[in-house]
Amino acid sequence: MPQPLTDVLAEVRTLLLEPGLTRAVAAGRRRGQTPSVTRAELRPVALKGGPHLQIVTDDGARPFTRNVARGAEAEAAIDSLLAEPFGNWHVETSTATVQVRITKKGDAQVHRGAPVGAAAAAAGHDREKQWLLDPGDPLFQVVGGTAAKRRQVDAFLRALAATLPSSLPSPLRVVDLGCGNAYLTFAAYRYLAAQGVEVQVVGVDVREDQRVRNTAVASALGCSDDVTFVAGTISSASLPFTPDLVLALHACDTATDEALARAVQWSARWVLAAPCCHHDIAAQLKGNTAPSPFGELTRHPIMRERFADVLTDTLRASLLRLHGYKVDVVEFIDSAHTPRNLLLRARRTDSAPTPAQRDEYESLTTQWSVTPALAKLL
């Protein structure tokens, strides 16, 4: 439930001044207001002159670091930061993790959780598991907190963290195409917001009942101002913005191609796509004669199906490169959890394709007599 902002900021102030502070981040902006810096990070440091608080602020051009002595100097610096109209605060101490988001109405949505790493230690692990999203996050109360789901969320967030740079546009605009029940949509939002990133997310799914259900979840999680949903097809859904980051996680067959095509058409900076079933190229291979000496690759249906998976995603990665993206193909999550564990991770560079890259693509499609759905869409 929303809480009065003055009360919550008073709590944040107390946490920032406590000896148990480990890290705090302030970022984002409130509706109609802009702070003097885009981000501020606070950490305790031990210097020759005694304990200090290190404050790193970023004005969007460069970071600025200063160390203030504990006591009156630190209190004054903290009061100055709390007076800034930041939209989010994330505070970690030795005893708790507190996340604060200021709503459009000026209230505060607060999540209080265990200190970082405490959940794994309490579970008795020999080696502490550092989850990127607190297992006690309210998201898991809504979507279910099974170990398998937590692992999948963590694997996805690690891929997301590896894709995005440290400096992000503000706000970061994200679309999840074919979002389904949207638990990874919400996970992306919760993780980014906890890092102090101002983020706006839209989830797209063809089913109206999913839109209604996901909108209710957003309301329950207190993020309906920033996370919204629309019912529509991947290829035609209307968005309120042009996205910086496009997600397409387990969209079936050519729905993944539709998502990649829209990402290219939007000139999205980053793309994360985890393909699902691959029927289109498999059907083309079935009706064609394989080039010599590769007939055995497609003679048996199960081998043809598996080869079609590899060929489909190879051609998708190649087409993204031809359209100005740097592409990595990585494992999304261990195959013990899902056989559909490939992830296309792309970053827009606007680099022109080389003749060799064009020749490789043309050679693959010509020899195997296939036309990728993504090529048609582009």
C-alpha cells in the first residue's frame, strides 16, 4: 500500500546514517520534476581520517566522487540528496533491503526484504547464492516462488545484466513481445528499478484475458504507473513509445521472427530473444533435397527437426548482423530446466555488413533452399 513520502524518506535517512549501511542508489525522477543529477550511489568507506561515506553522482556526462566524514557532514549530504526529486531509492544494509518507488501521486511504494544474500544463507547452502532479484520479492508471492522459477528468473536477469551497459537512457523503455503471464516482464522491471534505473515497460500479448490478468498483477505490485499491457499481435500492436530494449521470450515459431523484425524496424538498441518451436524452416527442409554431402542431416525426422532449430537461429543471428547488430548466441538456462534454452542477445552498433557476412548468409540460404521468415518480414 502507498505510504506518505515524508515518512518513508525519514526511514531512508535513518538507514543511510546507520553503521550497517552497505550500499544505496537513488535514480529516476518524479513526475514533472528533474533532479540535478541522474543517479547517486552511496557506500561506506574506511579512510585514514576515520569512517566516511563515499557518494558518487552522475550528471549524465561524467561521474563525480566525493568522500564525506560521518557525522554532520554526512547528514548534510544525505539531506541534500533526499531533497532531490528522485523517483527511486534502493538501500541495502546488514539487516534489510528497502526499495522505494515514488508514484505519480507523490506517495511511496515500499518493499522491505532480507539483506542481500541472507535468503540463501538461511536455506543452509554451503556456498551463498547471490540472487539478482531477492527471493523475498513480492513478485514471487504473486507468480509463485518455486526453486525452478527463481532459477529461471535469475538466469534471465543475468543475461539482461550482461547485455545492458552501465549507462542507460532515462527512462529506459522496454517492450516484452508475446509476454504471456509476464513474470519475466515483471522480473525485468523489478530488477532494473532496484538498480535505480527509471524504466517504463509495456507487455504485449494477443490474449485480452492475459492483459487483464497482468494489469491486475501490476496493480498488486504497485507498479501500474510504469508497467502496462496491451492486447494485440506482435506485428501490429501499438505502443506508447519507441522501445530501447525488446524482449521476446519463448514466442512460438515465426512469432520470434515478428518480434525481431519489429525490433529492427524500431532500431531498438538491445534485443533479447529466446526462441521456442521452429516449424517454418523444418517444413521447408522436409520438402527440399539436402545439398551433398549432408543428406543424412535431414533424412530422419528427429535429426531434421534438430538441425532446423540450429539453422533457423543461425539465420536469425546472421540477419540481425546484416541489419547493424552485434549478436551473441548463448545458453539461456540449463537444458535440465527447458530444452528451449537458446538466447539471441543483440546490441545495435549500426555497423555496415561486410561482404563476407553477406556471402555467408546467401550461401546458407541458397544451398539449403530456404527463405527465413525474418527475411520476408524485413
